[in-house]
Amino acid sequence: MLRKIRITAAAVFFTVITLLLLDFTGTLHAWFGWMAKVQLLPAVLAVNAGVVAALVLLTLLFGRVYCSVICPLGVFQDVVSRAAARRRKNRFRYSRALSWLRYGILALFLVALVAHFKPVSNLLAPYSAYGRIVQSLFAPLWGWGNNLLAYFAERIDSYAFYRTDVWVRSAATFAVAAATFALIAVLAWRNGRTWCNTVCPVGTVLGFLARFSLLRPAIDPEKCVGCNRCARNCKASCIDVEHHRIDYSRCVVCMDCIDTCHKNAIAYELRPKTRK
């Protein structure tokens, strides 16, 4: 049930935020603009203390729900990973966290942010990266599609659609967006949440907080038979079955492990005192 709720919420956020980035009428922004305002990094830069505090509290209570539900770049990786799973199931395995890389990129991001070096900070910021992908690669197609509908509508004296100017980004911006899209898609196709857990600075910060979350998936050693089904289906590669541990700094609370375990050895529960 919890997994279905998460998937539904993620689908709603992902779809609406994508449409917000494509919408040239402003209609959707009047109703759903708040979804863009609850993105963590934009809220930090806008000094929206209420949103930031709410997202921090959400993470401390439930883990990295933000990454699996609210962040469109995170959900995009899940979409690609799910498509890959149709061709090859049980393809993941536990791997150690590359902490030096995660915190190194976070440090680089913070330096670029403070120095106002936008080529680096905007490239690494998840909402900025996703917005660049949508507006550079898909917005022109959306505009041309709208104009085609407007053309046919005019033929039958209907004005349900109206023509709009289609803006194509510069070659450099398009190239960066295409390269980012290709890199994240390939990583998600092959290794699930690699971008989130090694590159994304927001994921690193929330991962640090998630280590102290109140509710979290936990493995019951008495029920676990060591079949590794959970680890082979964990797109964050954070389940160490041998030691019955989950790296909560990388876990995005997708609930796939709970749904996969046929022994009910994993449950979403209050933080155990004796388990990591």
C-alpha cells in the first residue's frame, strides 16, 4: 500500500512539474506553481525557510522521500530504471558508497554557488538540470505540436488552440541539455540511482539527514534467508544482505525491497535501536 501511494504521488509530481516547465500559457502555474516552489534548492536560494524546514523535517521523519517523490530528476531516473527492468530483472547488487566522490562534488557545488559560478552550480543542481532538459529538448516539440493543432483547429473555425512562438535554445545550451539527459539516462538504465547517490548535491545533503530518520526500511535477521532478492532489486544499491544492513544515506524509500521480499523480512518501521 505504501509503495503504491509513493508511486502515485511521484507520478503526479513528475507529470505536473514537467507540464509546468512546458506550459507557455501560465494556466497551470496559477494552480500548481507551488510544486515548483517546494523544490529544495530553489527554496534555499529564495530563503524560503518554511519550505526548507518542512523538507528537512520530512527527511528526518521518513527518509529521502523528497528524492523519490518530489524531485523530478529523481523520478525521471526511476522511469528509465523501470523501463530497463522490463528487459533485465534482478540486475542490481550492493556496492559501497563512494563518500569521497559524493562529498567532493558537494564541496565543488558549494564553492561554485558561493562564487556565483553558474556553469557548475546550475549543471549540478537537480531542478535546474531537469528544467534545462525539458525546456531545451522537449519544449520546442511541445510548441510545434501546439501550433500544428492550432493550424487544424483554424480550418474548422475553432480557436481552442492558438499559435505561439517557438524558441529554440542556443547550440551550447542544447548540447549541455542533451549531454546531461544522455548521461543521466544511461546511468539510470544501467545502475538505477547512480546520479542521485554520487553526483547530486541535494541527494548528498538529504542522504546525510536520512541517516537519522525516524521511520526506515529495516531487515529482520531472523526472517532473512539471504536470497539477495531485495539487493538485486534495489536501484540505490544500498542493501547489504550479508550483514543485514541498509545504507540509509542512499536509500530513497522506494519500497521496492519490501515488495520484493517473499519472506516479509523487510518492513518500514520506527528506527531500530540495534540495527544501523
